[in-house]
Amino acid sequence: AQSVTQLGSHVSVSEGALVLLRCNYSSSVPPYLFWYVQYPNQGLQLLLKYTTGATLVKGINGFEAEFKKSETSFHLTKPSAHMSDAAEYFCAVSDQTGRRALTFGSGTRLQVQP
Amino acid sequence: DSGVTQTPKHLITATGQRVTLRCSPRSGDLSVYWYQQSLDQGLQFLIQYYNGEERAKGNILERFSAQQFPDLHSELNLSSLELGDSALYFCASTPQGAGGANVLTFGAGSRLTVL
């Protein structure tokens, strides 16, 4: 079985501050990990993904995430928040077998204060 | 525009009714996934089709059914609707079937309200 847990359903930061959204995964086989973002009234779109290789993954809009196997984590960060980053962020896990569909976390809503 | 088209965007209906949600995948994509997003359940995987055949099943109720047609569009049928079926229903597509590294391309969703 595979699952992800996102700590904090709401995160609020000031514009220019560090963004840190937490994700921990559980998987019986080596995982593939994803972060998706959902803007209001839109579908989800991919921010970044980790499959194999380099554990620090860079995505769009200045976001990056680091795969830490020892901590079973895949936290999402951005050095400086922008107002346009306000959205809901979903961590998701699949595995190399491809037998299971992508499993999403419960989401974290990011608010950016001016 | 992601290339995945979902219709209708909004739908309001009554309990006990039946509705059909439609999805056209991105051009060239063979695999279609259906997800339900609700406040209490989050994003739940319902079902996946690949090139017309059912590939995987998630938390899909027996009152719900889906199919993928030869032109690769998919329909999700929801019957005997209950208040709790009110949710956003997303369709997503990928080029391949199995393959955990596949990136899902999502449509904008169909918002169903059951009164």
C-alpha cells in the first residue's frame, strides 16, 4: 500500500518569506513522488516530480523538493513567496510497478499575506 | 488550457437522478483517469481506462460506472445520486497505461451539486 501525509491543511506566509510545505510518504516499494498545484477553479498541474537519480528536484515557478529516504519525506520549498503562489498544493505518490494509480495527500492551502 | 476537456463544467441535479460526465483526453493520450474531489474525502481515485479497457479501479461506488470509447473519450455515469455525491469530478490523461512516472494532465473538472 502507498500513502502520503501532508502536515498542515493551511499554511500562511508573508510575501517574500520562505515557503515550506511538508509531505511524508509510505510505500512498500521505491516510490515516485509528485507535487501538484491547484489554482482556484482550475484542475491540478504538475509542479515537479521525483523518479530516480538526483534527490533534489527543481520544478516550475521556483519551487523545489528534496527526496529524503531516511525520513520518508518529500517537502516542497520556495525561498521567497509571491502572491501568485496562493493555491492548494498536493503531494502524491506512485511506484515503479505502475500498478497503482497516483495516490494524493489531503492537500495544503497556501495563503500569501502582503 | 491543459488539452483535457471536461463537460459540463457545472451540473445541479436532484437526489435519485442520473448524470453523465464527459471527458476528452489530451490528443495522443490513451489513458484516462477519473478522480473525485470533495471537502471531506479529498482527492479519491475512482477508475482508470487504457485504450478502451478498464485498467484499475479505486474507490468507485457500485452506483457509478465509466467507459472509454473507441475515439478515446470517456464518460462517467453517476446514478441514484445522493447528497454526498456532490463534488468536483476530475478527469486526467496520460500517454501510456501503466507506468508510475507518468504525469497526469488534468481537466478543469465538472462540479456536481446534488440537491
